[in-house]
Amino acid sequence: MRDLAAASWELYREAVELGIGALVHPSIPVLFFGDDERYVSSALKVITVGLNPSRLEFPKGDPFLRFPAARQIDPQRPAFDAHLAALRAYFRERPYNAWFRPAFEPILNGLAASYYPGAANTALHTDICSPLATDPTWSRLGSVGGALTAAGVELWHRLVERLAPNVILISVARCYLEMIRFPKLGTWETVHQIERTNPFTVQAIRVEVVPRAPTLLVFGRAANLPFGTVSADDKRRIGEAIGTALHA
């Protein structure tokens, strides 16, 4: 992972050199959130996907509250081992629970997985557009977001190839699905539907992240949060349905 950590710092330095004022400062590039070492040893490997890290990952009063191992990192000469240690410890420190717990965690629990210690399988969170935290949020960046996206998407694909997940779980505006370039091995199918006035449909398609090991890419529409209009109980049922589809 040190090579990918180094690549993420290159993106950070380029953003500084370009004078991108939306870059949260001070901060670090967040290549992934969670313990990748426990993830690698998990029987079921699940990653979740957002757009880019929130500015709230680096609170103004204490920017490295959530990444204490990164406090002494010099952006000009980053210590990659310290950087990766900070990322791995994220869910054991002071994670942004107001986002992670209601968003994907109940679905992960339905898959016998969790971001947090103690589950049978350890999940990771990733961001497809950029590992850099911005203010304003990604949807309000305009042309600035465009300047960051190409390199960010390329790094995300390299990371996902390295992680070789069984399941990729994403809930964003549908247009961002077009950024995922892994070859499709079939067509989108419904894996779960919540019957209500405005039915909520969860779709999945198999993609080739690594040869001869299909990955299930799962999509559900977002609101303010991923799967934002779905209750925690329904999210757990979605996780169970994904597990069934995975072995179908």
C-alpha cells in the first residue's frame, strides 16, 4: 500500500501547487478508511464507495482528531508508514460516526461485516472521485472538482484492484457509476426492493476487478446519506439480500 499512499500524497501536493482553495488544510489524503490488514484476512471482502472525504473528517478545532498518528506528518516529506497507520486506526479512534453508522454500517451488518472492530469481516470505505477532503462538498465544487477527478478516479481503480473485493457497495448520484471502468460481466439485476409508495430498488451487476474472480457491484440511490431514505432494519435486509445474490 505504500506506493498507493505515495500516489495519494502526489495528488495532495498537486492540489496545493495548483492553489485549489477548496482543499481542506491542514489535512491528509484519505486513501481508504479502515483496517486494510484485517480486511485482507476477512473471508468476505466488502468496500463501500463515496465521492470524497468530508471536511468534517478534519475538525477545525483539532484537525487530526480522527487521524492522530498523522499529526507529525510533513506534507513535503510524508512518512507513508505513519500515514497508513493513521488510516488503519480510523474506526478505532474518533470516526465520523454521524455519517458512517447510519449510512452503510447496517447493510454491512447484514453481510456479517463492519467497519468497526469485532465483526467476522472487516469492511473498508473508499472515495471514487478523490482522496482529498474539500470545502465545499464535491457536488458544489464545479470546475475545481473536474480538475481533481481524473487522477482521483485512476487512483481509486488502482486501489480497488489491490483490494480485490467480493462486493462493492455504492450509493451516489447515478452519473458517478459511469466512472467505474471495470468490465461488466452481465447486466444490472434487482437484488432487493422495498415496497412503498416510492419503491426503493437495489441493483447489482458483476464486474471484473481481477481476472476470474467476479465482484458484485451493488447500487442504491442516495439522499442526504447513502441509502438515505431507507430504515436501518431495511438496510440490514438489503445486506442479507446481497449475501444471497453473491452466492447465487
